[in-house]
Amino acid sequence: MSTKHNRKQRGSMGCLSSPRLPRHRMARFIRRRALGPHNSGSSSLWTDLSSRPAGFLRRSQKQQQNWIAASCQDPSVPPIPDEVVVRQRAPRESWKVGNVRHGKKVYAIAISGSTHHVYTCGHGYIKVWDESALHACNKAPQAQLDFQDHQSRVLACKLLPDEQSLITGGLSRNLTLWDLAPTPRVRAQLASTGPMCYSLALSSNAQICLACFKGFVEIWDLQNQILIRKHEVPEYGSRCVDIAGNKFWTGGEDASLYSWDLRNYQRVQEHHFRHEILSITHDPSEEWVLVGLRNSDIIILHTHRREKLKIFFNKYIHRHNLKFSSCGSYFVTTLDESIHCLAAPSLQRLFQAEESTDILCCDVSSDNQYLVTGSKNSATVYQLLY
């Protein structure tokens, strides 16, 4: 490997998700990185980021990259020239650029990558902010979307992949599907069978929407606006829901993570932890599921193989949010007032930020330019620096 190529790899953690590392080798790479050469044969995987020396990743990076190049070399396949390899970048820092005043608690938030519109959701209404408001502190919203029932409270929202529609759920008898362009308006009200929706999840093609209620999950055909199934799950295992491929995942107060087959609705797996599950998300490849626990730990599970990684933060918390970037090279976790950004798959700490109040929700724009967080009565906007 040339000196020039080594220098390129040391300069960007994004190279660790290069096409030179096939997906099926990802688990082996993480295991070797976390456990080291003496324990690489272990079948389970545990790593403590809080106790790892700050320079550990920097000191070992050269030998790790040499190992990657050696392990991925296939004599039957010609090497890919460096100039044609597109490497996803991970941000090196964040810059707080603005604050938008929602007026009440922001329980759910979304930001588009195409227009950089921010949608802050809470009690009774949704506020829409254009990009100019993101770099200010007192600018008025572009629009306010009021619910007919002023007692309604949005607890979850999801932008559809085309970013032209938004679905919301919460303390309401309906899930609301919004058209966002050219003017935001209600497209449909989906009559739900429970009083409070805790969490929403969308399939990658946005055809299926899952809405999590206490004791059951509603499975909706969004295209035809039809309730496909009301699926019973453990009553205290239904705070969070996520969907990856042909499986969906639920978890909650009973500290158990359940996976279900979307084709036959049978339970596939069950994982038991010591602490309550507060959030679930997955990476863009839909191979890995991340689970945020009450004690701030993050469990990373492979969706098909019995492989597991645990990240320790050693802090008992009330709020735990997880958001994976669309490019797959990093993810964000919020733990009460703190924000942590970690690289994937290396798990290198990229940056950390602190806020003055608990963070209730977060989102990352699909173009990986902005991070937004919702809190007591406002949303904070961070620009990601590369």
C-alpha cells in the first residue's frame, strides 16, 4: 500500500466504510477492533467507549487499515483504483447556528434534506421553518399547522423518503398524513384503535407504516391508507418500534427486544436486557439495529446473525434518542442534555455537545448537513462540519 494511500486513509474516518470492506466482513472488522487480537475469537462482543483511551483509535488506525486491506484482498478480483472509490464522510464537528422558538415542548422533529425545512411538533400544532430561520434565533415560522382537536399532542413524526409528505402520531385518535408541498395540508386522517401512539416507523419504500401503541402495533398500507393488521405485542414491550427489511422490532419497559416477521407475523427473536428500552433505530443497509437503554447503553444487533455489540456510557438517563445518518457513516445519540456523534463502523467519537435542558427528540437531514434537536420550548439547529 502506497504512502499516499495510507495518508488518505488516516485523514478520514469515512474510509472505514469504503467499498473495500464488504458487508459480510463488517462484524469481523468490528470484533477485531473492539476486542483486539488476543480476543478476536470470542463469539460475543462488548466494548466500553467511556474507558477507552482517547488516542486508542488514532494509534491503532494504521494497523487496522492494513488489516482491512489484507483481509479484503481477493486475487480473482482486480483492485479498485483509489480515484474511483467514493467514500462516505463523517462529520468532524458541529456548529450551533440557530434556535427556533416553538413555544411549547417539542416532542418530535423532522428536517428535510432537499429544502432544509424543519417541522417542530408538539401540543396542538406543528410549526414549519424554512432554511433562513435555521440561522436565526427569533424568526417567525413559515407556517403553523393547527389540529382540530387542540388537546392533540404529536409524540412521533416521520418524513417520507420523497420528503413531500409527513406522518404524525401521538395523543390522538388518528394518525395524520400531511402533504408538505406546495402548501402544507392534511392529506388523510387514519383512524387508529388506540388513544396514544408512542412511536412510528416507515419501511424504506414508505409503503408500510408501523404505529406503536400500548400492547399492540398497527400495520398500515400508506399508499392505500388501509389498516392491514392490529398486531398484539407484550403490553410493556411496546414503547418503541422500528422496521428493517422483512422484520420489525418492538421494545419498552419490560427491557426486552422482540423481532417479528412482517410476512407471517410470528415472533422471530427475543433479547432480554437489564434496563428499559427507550429507542430503536437501524442503519441504512438494514443489517444492524441499535437499541438505546435507560442506563444510556447502546446495544447493536445484527438483523440476521447472532452478533452483538454493546457501547457503555455509564449514565442513568430519562431521555435516549438514536438517529442513524442516511449515508451510514455515523449516528447520533442524545442522552438527556448531551449529544454524542459516533462514526460507523469504527465507533470513534466524532464530537459531543451539551444543551441546557433535556433533549426530547432529534433528526439529521438526509443530505447530512444539519442536526436538529427538540427540547423544552424550542429546537436547536447544528450545522455539521466536515
